[in-house]
Amino acid sequence: MNTMRNRTYEKIIQYVSLTMIVAAGGIIGALPLISSSSAEVRTVISESDMLRAAFAQKISQICEIDTIDTKERPWQYIVIHHSASEKGNATRFDTYHREKKGWKYGLAYHFVIGNGTLSGDGEIEVGNRWKNQIHGAHTANMDCNQVAIGICLVGDFENGGKPSEDQFDSLVRLTRYLSSKYDIPLSNIILHSQVHQKGTACPGKNFPMAEFKTSLIQFASNEISPSRKS
Ligand SMILES: [Zn+2]
């Protein structure tokens, strides 16, 4: 057992060393768009982790793109937002963005994760911009919007509480899937407040960024060797 564990740690160390080199390349590319960054590891994925218990949402399925004719965009970043509202869902935000903001593609984000008010707690809703691989409208940096996947958690994490456990769980799973699929290093998984643009507090001071990144790294580590659990 000990030998097995040692081997596991060895693998993790090799993995981290390798991915830090790869991540360094990503940071160089990230400089024009984000105002802060750190050297991190890349996440990896397996299908078995993708099935959520609460909604039985298989992430790979809900992320499927509508038609084979739709060209996938070269996604480089994942930007996390909060809705800055107590309630909400994709439909409500879509209406607001179409009617009040006048954005023809509607919902600014690619994904919305509910908090149990107007959609399920932890439920992932997929927007039109994801299904049709359209750029986001979720930051004030147009270059960023072209290459950044926008994920919005319903809630106000600046003046209210934190994401619910189910929201957080869904966010980790979704982010992990997307970062693996599009080869997005952890250093390019950022908060809206880190985007180079006019200042914003989004997703709020209560968003647990350190916990979020730790969870992503833990997922990656667990997948390097399932024997680690034994
Ligand atoms: Zn935001």
C-alpha cells in the first residue's frame, strides 16, 4: 500500500511539474486580458465524475453543441460571475439582457447555475450562446468576451451569502469538464473582477476562490491515480 502511495505522489509531482511548465505558457498569453494570475496546474477529467446526483445532469451531455455544423470557438478562459441578485435563472437574465441591454443574442453568459429560487439548487442551465458557440457579453473587455466562457451563479455573494453547496459542486464539475475539454489551464480560470476592465466586485467578496481552485486541483489529483482512495 505504501509503495502504491509513494508511486501516486511521484506521479502527482511529475504531473504538477509538467503542468506548471505548460501553465506558464498560458500565463504569458493571459497577460493582456487579466489583471492578476498565478502559476497553477491544469485540470483533467473522467466521465465517472460528471454525473451529478441532484439533477442527474451529465456534464458532457448538457455541454453538447446543437449541430455538427456549429464550429467550436477557441475558448481560452473561464470567467466566474454572480448574478448580484437573490433570485434568478437563465430565462430571467436572458429577458433582461435582450430587453434592457438590447443584446440580440440575449443571455450574456454561457451557463447559469441556479440557487433553488427560479431554478434548481445547483442546476446548470445552458444558454443560447453556448449551444451556438457565440461569444459572451459577460465582461466589459471585448477581447476577453471572444475567448472566455461565462458561468454565472445565481446569488449575491457581495452583500449576501456564499454559493450553496450544490451550486459550488456543479461549478467545480462544469469548470473541470470545460477546462479539460478546451485545455484551459487553472491560471485562466478567473473571477470577473480579475478581467482587465472597469472595476467590478463580481462575483463578490464571499465567493470562495481559494476553495474553488483547491477543489479543481483535488479532482485532478484524484484522477491521476484512483488507488489513492484506497
Ligand atoms: Zn460578472
